[in-house]
Amino acid sequence: MEKWITDMHTHTLFSYDGKDPIEKMLVTAQKKGVAFYGICEHFDYDYDEKKMSAEFYAQTRNANPEEYFHTARHLQEDYEGAMNVLVGAEFGYSDDPAVKKR
């Protein structure tokens, strides 16, 4: 049975908990021989800004799904045939005050 190196759930600078740009992460993944690489950014509209640093809040609040998907889809095309780049997102929103746990 053939085995493939796979990472299905990563976050880039488009998410508050990511540290590197998509381009850098894909280059690293390809160098390591990753066959399937999944990016899944956070777009958490209900995230409690009082519980995160100002830097994280600014990054999350300014996260732009349109820019992310545009960038990711173009990179997905660039890596076609070399690595399977999977593009996803985690959208969070709830009217329930318990979600924010203030």
C-alpha cells in the first residue's frame, strides 16, 4: 500500500492563529514531500475580542474571505500536478451569547 504524507488542517496569516503566509507554507510542504495539503482558515465573526490580544483581534477582524479564496485558488492552480492543495475555511457565528463566554 502506498502512503502519502498529508496535512489536512493548517492555518496561515489569514487566520488569527497562523504565523506564515500561504506561499511559504506551501513551499515548505512541497520540500517535505507532502502529497495533500489542506488550508482551513478561520473567519470567526463571533470571536470575543476581549479574550485575545489586540494584534490577533485586528488580524481576525480584518480577515478577508474573498482575498483568501482568491489567493488560495490561484496557488492551488500553481501547484496542480505537484501537490494537491485543498482550500477550505471555518466560518463561525452565533447569536447565542454563551458562544462568547464573557
